[in-house]
Amino acid sequence: MQRLTGIPVSPGVVVGRAVVLTGHADVVRFPIPPDRVEHELEQLDQARARSHAQLEEIRARLASGPGHDLAPLFDAQLLILDDSMFMGRARDIVRHERVNAAWAVHRAYEELCAVFATVEDPYLRERDSDLADVAGRIRMNLRRAGGWAADLLRDVDGPAVLIADELTASLAAQMDWSRVLGFATDAGGRTHHTAILARSLKVPAVVGLRDLSRRVSPGTAVVIDGTAGTVTLDPSPADIDDARRQAPARRRASTGAGPSAASVPAPTLTADGIAIRLEANLERLEDVPALLEAGAEGIGLFRSEFLLAERSPERLTEERQYEIYRELLTSVAPRRVTVRTFDLDERQLSRWAGRDRRDTRPGRRGLRLGLAHPDVLRTQLRALLRAAPLGQLRVMFPFVTSVEEMRMATAVVREVADELGRPGAVPVGAMVEVPSAALAADLLARESAFFTVGTNDLIQYTLAVDRTDERVSDLYEPLHPAVVRLLRLVRRAATRSKIDASVCGEMASDPAMIGLLIGLGFREFSMTPSAIPVARRLIQDVRAADARRTAGEVLRLATAADIEQHLFDALAAASRGSVPR
Ligand code: PEP
Ligand code: MG
């Protein structure tokens, strides 16, 4: 028996078997029973084969096109993929340590990185970025085959307690919380954010336990006392009895699939009866079943530029795009579909080999690029408008920075509609993801049928923080007063012009943020499909009237820390007297 003390953030006592997640939730580690080892190795082999085929395809495409000088780069990646030091080692780790394949790949990657770091030869040292790409690709292919954090709990008998190095918002949004009794984390920073998560989810939690996730073996019995702030590993039978006596009856709140896939789900109602629309962000047609299963009311953001991940712009003809949009619209009909025109920059457009999410230079991006390449924009719009009668389509422009741009873009839509004999066929909206668009939202609202707020870009451009640059990533703060005020501004402008405004960035799927967004007046959200069940459950507990009052108070606060503290206090006050499950 071992008792550790941390910071109590959400009260209540629970006892359960540990599920351990580490690696900042990007790569998770979990144990597998002996009879699953072969299955895990098979998954690994399939992911390797898929990665091989993808790399061969990219290399062949580049070799025959304008990017032929880049083709040899992929030879290095193929060599790494075939090297037994990498995949052979990952197989050994699965077999001997009985852990999931994604974790084994991560470990093998780290070991090889350490070797590369000691090599003198600069050419070889540079191969570590290829290694990172290959490891990332294998994990992506493993994820497609299942075995991701959200699936993890399915492999555990009965409810579990979650032990993590850090519980990120995106991981929290995807967990099946009906199967998690409570959680404890190593991280002590961002305490309030985690506390808001725990309180919103109504699970006991302790944070700031330093190296807890390294000390706990998966499957160990653990008592989490979120009132006293203690975590007991391998508790004695008396401790377990004691904990069970204190544990309140579990509220059976399923976060599983919502309504059946066939029926269009009704909006989710807040505790005081306000209707909230939940839609899904989608990158690929293949993800439509996930959206249906999650009970999304539509597609709030289809990132169409991902269509270019598998084909060059020349191959993405009007006809091919028409077929894709037709399939998209009909496969989710009668649900609404909002397609964002290609959000690319010039470099990506000319040498596409998977959108580089690390490149955040604004440059000529999104709508700017579309207007600079009217052929690309017109082709996409023709395909979209031709498909429009087959479902409920809305078209949205990314990275809008001015009224002029929006006017030019809507003029192109009108011209294309006229050419096709379908004037005014679809609502045309603007993404608000740049401070200039948010600050001029009242003006932009007159030119737009709807707004979709892209908080990912809005936060980074407002705060001048590249969210992928680790040196400043702690400054990427959704609760910065400037961000909260901009959101309020956009929502107000939309209300005054009587247009819809949804939120589609990561902030919408952060369980700690949804109450604030509702309080600011937002009634529509779009998020990764797996985050929808958790959001649905949380919304049912929010009283919009209270959320509005809290948002009003928050708008007067000067720092992100004050705002976080205030949101936490408001949640604690709301739950006072009611015992968390
Ligand atoms: C955003 O910026 O919030 C957004 C949803 O767009 P993306 O993440 O695709 O840039
Ligand atoms: Mg964006």
C-alpha cells in the first residue's frame, strides 16, 4: 500500500483498476492481455503495410510530377519503415512488455532518436525528422484501425480510474466518461483547467502527483480521494471497504452513441431548455459513419483541402469533386453540410504531400489564395453548386480578413451560380478566424449568411502565438481576455444581423469551455465526432441563464488565470450541496 498526496480538484472517493495514459495523450500506453498480443502484432503489421503503400504512392506521384526532386526524400522513409531496428523493435516491445502497438512504436521511435542524436554524420542526424514522420504515419494508420484512447476503455472490465501524465482537453473530450470513475494526473500546472474538466464531468480528481503515471502499473487497484487529495495504490481490503462506503451511487450517464444513426438527432437541450446544435468536423468521407454514430446533427466544417492529401490539384477535377460532394451530401442527408473551400497556402497548393499543419505562416492562404487562383476556386464552387440540390449545403470561406474579400468571393459564387442557372442556391458564410474579421464582424455579417468561428487560428493570431512552437505554446491561451472579448463581439454582431454563428475550433470540444461559450451566446458547435457524446452530456447539465451571468462576470476580468478561477468557482458553487457521483 502506498499513499500519495496531491491537489484535490473535484470531491468524492472512488476505487477502481488503473488505466494508465502517458505521452501527453498523443500516444497512450495500456496493457494488453496475453491473448491479445497476436492481434496487436497483426494491427502493427497492417499499419506498416498501409504506411508502405502510402509512401510508395506519394513517391510515385512526386516522381512523375513537378515535385520529382522531392521523391528521394521518401526513399529514406521507406528504408526506415523496413528497418528491423525500428519495426522489429516495436514488435519485441509489444510481445515482451504486453503493451499496445501505438505505444510500442512510440518507444521504438524514442530509442532510435536517442541513437541518431549521438551520430556525428549530419546527414544521418537529419534523418530524425524522417523517423518522426514514419512513426507518426504508423500511429495514424493504427488509429484508423482502432486502439485509440477512446477505444481503450472498451478493453477494460468494468469502470476504471484514469491515471495520466496530463489530461488534455482533446483527450477528455473523447473519453467514455460513463466508464471512468475518477482520475489522477501528474501535472499540477493548469490546475484550474483540469479542475473545471473534472467538475464539469462530475468525477472525483486529484492533480499534481508528479510521477504518479510512472509509478502505477496498469490494472493496479487505486483509491482516488478527490476530497482529501490522496491517491492510494494497492490499498488494503479495509481501505477498499472504506472507499466503497464513501463512494456515492454512480449516476449512470452514458456518453455512448446518441440517437440511432438513421434518424437525424434533435438538438441537445440545456438544463433550462435552450436548444444547442452539435455538428461534426470532418476531413474525409470515410469518417461519415463516425459522425452518424456520434449523433451529429450535420457537418459543421468539412475541411475540403484534405481531398488534396490523396490526389494532386490537377487530378481533383470538377467532375471528381462533384462526385465527392454528392456522396458527402447524400450520405448524411437530410443533415446540413458546411463545406469550407480549400484552406491552403501557395506552397501547399503547388506541392501537396499532406497538409503541413506545422506551417502557420499566414501569407497567401485560404480565401486569399482562392481569389489569387480563380481557376481553382471556380472549379471547386462549380462542383459544390452542382451537388447542392442533393442535400443541404452551405459554402464557407476560410481565412476571411476583410469585407472586400468576402464581396469578391460572393461575386464569384453568384457568377458560377448564374453559369449553372442556379442563382442564390446556397448560403455562403465566412470563417471568423483572424482578428480583423472578428473586430469587423458587424460589417462582415452584412456580407455573410452565417459565421463559423475558427478558434484555433483566432487564438493564435490574436495572441501572436504559433501553437505548434513549443517555446511559446504555454502562451496559447483560449481564456485570454482578448479572445473571450472577440468571441463576444462576433456573437453580438451575428445576433444583430440575425445570422447563425457556430464555433468549430478545438475550443468547442473542450469540456471545460462549452459552458462559457454557451454563456457568451453560442448555440451551435462543431467538433471532432468522438467529442460529441461528452459535449451532449455536459450541455444537459448547463443552465444557459447561469452560464450567461458567469460569462458576463468573466468579461470584466483582466487575466486568463482570473477567468479560469472564476469559471471554477462558478462550477463549484453550482455543485455545492450536490454530491459528485
Ligand atoms: C480553426 O482555425 O479553428 C479551424 C477550425 O480551422 P483549422 O483548424 O482547419 O485551421
Ligand atoms: Mg483555421
